[in-house]
Amino acid sequence: MLAFIVNQFPRQVDAYFLRELRGLHESGLDFAIYSLLPAPKGWKIHEDARPLLERTVYPPNPTALSSQTLSHIARHPAQSAGIAARVVAGHRTMPTALAKSLAILPQSLAFAREMQKRGVRHIHANWATYPATAAMVIAEITGIPYSFSGHATDIFIHHAMLREKIEAARFVITCTKFNRGYLTDIAPEHADRIRTVYHGVDLPAFAPTGAPRHPRLVLSAGTLRTCKGFDDLIRAIALLRDRGCDAELEIVGEGEDRAELEALVRSLQLGDRVRLPGYRPQEELIPAYQNAAVVALPAHHEDHFGIPNILIEGLAAGAPVVCTELPSLAELVEHRESGLFVPERDPAALADALGELLADPDLAARLAQEGRRRVVEHFDMDQTVAELVRTFQAATQREAA
């Protein structure tokens, strides 16, 4: 059996990971999901998550968790002290991450016992931060080997103990060639265990419908945070209005910056042109991609390192994309060939690009067609999941031998 360790399952974000889990489930791979946080309450979740809930293991209640932790420490004092000391030393310059890492140690101890009972042969952590820390701890306690996936801020910003995790892991998966180069620079002697597997997309589900698109609708999606550049998008729509372009904008998602974005919409008198409908599960977001004239994400470089899934999904659905030139995007988007790049924090340039696509359907169609071709070639979920299946089957069979 394979064990996936995640921060929380299910989540409203990480739709790409849910697609991978669904594909692995449909392949017949035997796995369980270990969620470091309890099950969310009151959230509307993706439909694809429901069949996986019965495979999900959550931490014991706080009383049982405390009892199990104290029992383990009493039986293995030296090991417990050594693990805690390593975590403290590895996070000495990151106090917030240290506190969170220490907080997940009890869950790690509980999961270690549960995995041994289940006969888990390999552990894979999704994200290089707390899930990978938990996997490393469980591997030390049980001897079960582990691997992890690193994606974005978890390897570029919140990178405590990253080299140590690479050294201890059987293999590392990352979602772009750019990321692989970065990880290889951190641990060059382990380059052979660092692999690139793109985040795949369900091409039939996202395929263009052939129905007419909304000719003026710009779509974006993501957590409502400053780093996404949503404020620049709103200002760009105001500029287009002032130029006589009747553009509309819909930003799908939730987050801490909702109030500020709503205030910006009011201040620019865009209530009839800009909508923030909140979170939508993947099955409701796909029709929005298929209806949009343009998909846009003017994200900030310092907080984005992989290929934003909204751009893969938008192109899969046949919409042209406008985006900032993030480090990994050259692996998908070529300016004026499969999308348009714009400078960061530049609403005027963003308005120019959006206005050009809205005014030139032939250009929009050409960019969208080439963009979808690249998605079909490199981001087909059938291919990416098949690669993951081969990787994880090899890992579990190796331990069974």
C-alpha cells in the first residue's frame, strides 16, 4: 500500500492534485490519504473528492493524540528528542514554520503507528513543507521509505530542511523543468532522483464545446490574495471601459483580500462589469473556462514559481491566456504564439493585451489553438497519471521484494 500525506483533505484548492488522486484511484493503485488536519467542515468540495473520503485517515481526537504522543515519548525518549532537535535546528531561522512543524509531530507519530498496522510500503508527501516533514519523521520511526512532491513556495520560499529532505527521500517529483533545475542545484549529487511530472488536465472534460463564447468576458480564478494581481485586473477593466471597450471580468475564488478587492470595484464604479462570485468546485469552473473570451492571471513573480493551473486549464478549454512571464511559463506559453505576456503590476499594459484579444477574434483563436495543442502534447492527464502510476508501483514493489 502507498500512503499520501497532505496538509488537509479535501481542500478547495489543489484541484490538480485531486485530479491525480482520481486518476490513481481509477488505475487501481492501492493507497490511503493521511490528512494532517481534521476534515474541513462547511466547505463545498469537489465532487471528485467524495469517492476518496473513505480512503482518508485523519488524526485522532486531541485527547487520544496527546496520550499516544506521551506514550511514544516514554517508550522512545532518545528517538523523540532527536527528531524534535532536528526539526528545531532545521527551522532555526523560520520561527513560524518551526511552530507549525512541531505542531504536526504528534500527528506524525500517530500516523506512523497506523501505517505500520496497514502495511504501508511507501510514503509520498504532497508539498515539501509540513507533509514532507511528517513523511521524513515517519520514515525515521518506521523505516518505511518516502518521497515528496515540491511545487512552488514550498521549495522556493518555505524551504527549511529542503536539502535534508531531498537527501533522505527515495525520489522527488516536481511539476516543471525549471523547478527541477532549482532542486538539482540544491542537491546536485542527487540529481538522478529528482523528476519532472507536469500537472495533467482531463482533456475531454475541458474540451471546447463549440458553443459561442461570451465575447467580452475575461475570467480569472484563484485564492483572493495580492500576489495574484487581481487588483491589476480590476484596474485594467476600468481602463478598458474608459477606452470604450465593453469588457467584463469574473474572478472566481475566496481569500483574505476579498474586502479590499470589493472596495476597489466600488471605488472604480465597476459593479456592473466585475463579479467576484466566490469559490466554485472544479465541475462548475470548467464551463466558465469554456465560456470565457480570455483567461488572465497577472501574478507576481516573487510568489509564483510553477505553471499556474488556471493557465493550463484555460488553454485546455480553448481560451487564449494573458499572464505575467513567470519563471516556468516558457514551458507552456510563448509570447504571441500560445499566449500574451504582460509586465507585472502594469494595469495599462494588461488592458492593452486584453483589449487586443477582445478586439481581434482571429488572433485570440490562433493563440488558443496553439496553446491547447501544447497542453495536449505535454499536460494530458492520462499520460501524467500513467507516469505517476509507474513511479509509485515501482516504489511499493521495491519494498515488497
